Amino acid sequence: MIKVRDLHKTFKVHEKQAGIKGSLKSLFARKWREVNALDGVSLTIEPGELVGLVGSNGAGKTTLTKILSGVIYPTSGEVSVLGYVPWERKIAFRQQMSLVMGQKNQLWWDLPAADCFLLLKEVYEIPDQAYNQRLAEISELLEVKDLLSIQVRRLSLGERMKMELIAALLHHPKVVFLDEPTIGLDITAQRSVRRFLREYQTRYKPMMILTSHYMQDIAELCKRVVVIRKGKIVYDGALANLRTRYENTRLVVATLKNGVSPFDHVGDTAVEFNPENREVRAHVSKHSIPAFINALFSAHEVDDLSVEGEDISTVIERVMRHGP
């Protein structure tokens, strides 16, 4: 279990002074200001949960992940991960957790991935039989079994990320921190990584904390989402409830019969009309949908009609930027 209570983290940031004169002054008398990266964060994550941690750049996601994994320590507050204080970095804690950062590598570029895994086997003291079984299983799930003997630097970005995931999971950690694991990957590689993470979490039930700027990762993998804005949690709950609470509009799509002249409004609502397929599209406030549909049917003959919810990524991004 992960327990966080009233967590604060403050950084001192150097203020740059403009111009040559300002640069010279900075050499002798630098000005600093304090930035609250985390401001009173509290949350609890139960064993087996896969939680999405989202927020805009600078919101505090990576800072929270680094504190929970023991990379840095907080300014104040209480944190317990699997019963340990993370920044004490006890061996028993490190043997039960793993951190994957999409922008940093832990494997040696000039070695084949298989050799890197052998070194990690010794570091984590994994028995031979368990190591062989886990490596075969995970590499098969990720479809990289034939790439283990290739130098890491010769692999594609997507293949390297898969090797990083293998390295992070060989010792079967009880908690896994995933910081932007799909960053920079193409669509095919993203789907492959998401499919693997879903399958692995279903099989072994580790706690997983996933941060990502790709909302598709969050939407497909996480039932619970924590939204951080300016160092504070503005939403913590079910992903499905996020849409219910903060969805502002619905997408209304209608197909009209032949012989319709172009138009850009239905009543007071702006619409997009495509004369080639006779399709009308409009983002309509939830409370105005009945009035919009009545106005549409009064003005035009409709062959087909559908009302769709907003894309979940749109809802999350709105909460990230403006709060609840």
C-alpha cells in the first residue's frame, strides 16, 4: 500500500536577470525564488491498483513519482510505500519497487539486452529457474524474444522501451512507477506497450502508477485517475466519474437527406456541415441537446442521428488546465 499525507516539496529556482549587465550581476549575487512543486498532496493507493497520474508540464507529476520511488525527498509530509520510507532507500524496499522513465535509460547501450538482464539478475539475486521463466514470459508478451542478443543502441526507440520494461519487471516488483513510458513512440509501439502493461497488471496485480501526456494511455489502462494542477490534487477518483462530473458538451452528428443547401447554424448553435456526405456535426451543451435536436428536425429532414460523449482526453485536459 502507498500512503501519502500532506506532502510538500519546494525547490529554489535561480531567477535569470535580463541583459549583459544582469548576467554579470548573476555571477556575484544570484537571485532565488521558491517554487512549490507539491503543495499538501495526500492520497492512498491500494495493492493491485493501476492509477493514472496526469497534469500539465510543471504540475508536479514527476516530482511526486520521484519522491514515492525514493529518488528525492520531500520538504515536509509523510510517505509510506510498502511500509517503507522511500528516501531511506533500504535494500528491502528497492528489491520490491521499480521505476521506468521514458526519457532515461538504465540499460548499457554497448551491450546486448540479454547481458544487461544477466547483470540485473545478480543485482536482484533472482534464482536461475525464476529468471529464465520470467525473461521468456515477458519477452514473449512484448514480442522481442528474437532481439535479446542485439546491442541496445542498435534497437529502435520502441524496442528499447520494451527492453527497459523487461529490466524493470524481472524481479517481479510489488510497485511499479511508470513515468512517460510511451513518450516518443509511434502509434504501433504505443499500442504494444499498453497491451503488455494491461496483461502484466492483470496477471500479477502490482501497484502501478502511470504518468503520461498521452491521454490514450490513461483512458485504456487506468480505472482511477489523479489529476494534479500546480502541485495540488484537483481530482482523485474513477475515470468514468470524471467524464460525468466535468463533461461540458456532447457531440451531435446527423446525416441529412439530399438537396440541402450549406448552412453554419442550427438555431443559435454553430455547426459544421459537409455537403459531400450531408453530415452535420455540432458540440452542444448537455442541457441544450433537446432544444438543438428539435431545431434540427424542424429545419431539416434527418436520415440518421447520434449523440456522443466528449473524448475523455478532452475532459482530462480541461481539468488539468482549469481545475474542477
